[in-house]
Amino acid sequence: MNAVNIINFTRARLNLNNGCLLCPLSCGANRALTVGACGADDKIRIAKYYLHKYEEPCISGEKGSGTVFFCGCSLKCVFCQNYELSRSLRGKEISVEELADIFRKLENTGATNINLVTPTQYSDKIIRALEIYKPKIPVVYNTHGYERVDILKELDRYIDVYLPDLKFFSPDISKRYTGKENYFEYAAKAVTFMADKPLIIGDNGIMKSGTIVRHLVLPACVFDSKRIIDFFADNLNDRAYLNLMSQYTPFGDIEKFPELQRKITKREYDSVIDYAISRGIEKMFYQKRVSASKEYVPVWDY
């Protein structure tokens, strides 16, 4: 199959007017007429783009990661720190051509990479923008992990670095906080596919290729975090990095979830870190607990 046919094949698979199938919800919405389950229609909507310095050191670099925050979300965690974005309550509409120009602008300002945050619902348009302008710096796919592998296969040749969450192991916990009990079923397959991307760290310490799996430790969920660590240790340990995050801060629509109305304790976080070390995980990032602060959430432009 030549390059033109590959592009046409990709566009046919990702044609939203045939009914959107970009995420595991497969809602089938004609997004030219209505919004999908993610809250997005057929227009790209973003809330901010800028040089973001609060990612992993090998992602942010010195000047920052050239980050684009997309609106809408197929997962919609109740505790989302970007709640206004995930519910499409704000944002600015841009064209595919404008998105490509944003990539160029970020690259020209010295961005370490192009960082696409919550991109799933715009996969088709991101491909088109990257066909218009493919940056010379790495492209990062920064996702909640609730992805379809067949769609990731269409994206893969455009992506250099994957930055997925692996949020929940338990179907009961994922159902409680997202309404979707099949989260791990899809996310485990997605991150396993992503981990096929070769791990390449440049001489400057910047990740050029590879995968960092993120896991946010939640209040009262230490046991679930340890099951995530077991999965990583058994399947991904030599293929990807793990970032165990302590930054949980009460956000979002958590009035009915009293357990989420506090930050995690030092004991909870230390227990998770100690378990990861006991499972032999060496390629690992941790966070200082001071990262659990609203000051690290960007001020939205649109």
C-alpha cells in the first residue's frame, strides 16, 4: 500500500460522519450534526497552548514541552483537575490548518516537543494537521489511556512518545469514578501497544522515543495501585518508564465521593513506592508531595 492509499485508508476509518468510533465508547455519533459521548463535535476545540514546564524532566526539558490542551474527553473522571476542559465547558474552536500552525509556533519558540493533551477525540484531525506540518521535534501523545488499539495503529507513525495514564485496575473503582467498568480492559491493551515504541533518550536527557506510563495514586486506593504495579512489572518493566504520581488534589464533581475530598497521605504514597521497588521496577519517576497543589494547574486562555 503506497503513502497516498495509506492516508486515504486512515481517513476512511476515522471518518466521523460515518459515526464516531475513535474511542472505546464507539458512540457512533455523527459529529457534524451533534456532539459525541466525549462532548466534542467535528470542530477542534482547545483551551491553551504554551511551553509547559511541569511534565517529567525528560519531557519538559529546559524551555518546556509545547503543550496543546484539547477540550472534551471520552473518560470524564469525576475528579478531573481539568474539569472545565473535559466537559467542554470552555475553549476556542480552531481549524486543522490553525492546529498545524500552532505546532510550528511552539517548535519555533524552542519547545522540547509537541505535547497533545487529551487528544483521543481529535485523532482524525491531529493526523491531518501533522500531514500539513510534521515538527522536527518529538510528538507526544498524552492520554488517559482509554484507547482503541486499532485507532492507535493509525496514529502510530505520527507519534514519537506516548504518555498514557493507567488509572484503575478494578472495574468497580473505574465504574465508580468514570461510569466505565471496562477501563483496564482497554487501557492495558493500549499501553502494551504503546510500549512497543523504542525507548530512546538523547544525550541531553530528553526522550526522543518511547513510553512513560503514569499512575495517579488516589485516596484509599493503595491496593488498586499495587495491582497496576503488578501489571507493569509483569508486562512492561523493560519496555517503558513508570511515573507514580502523588499530585492528586480534590477537583471536579466529587460532592458524592467523600473519600476523594482529601489528598493522599504520606503513608499511602510511600506504601505504593515501596511496593514498586519490591517488584523490581527501576525505570521509575516519583513526585514530591508538594506537587499536590492547584498552582500546577494551568490558567486557561480560552
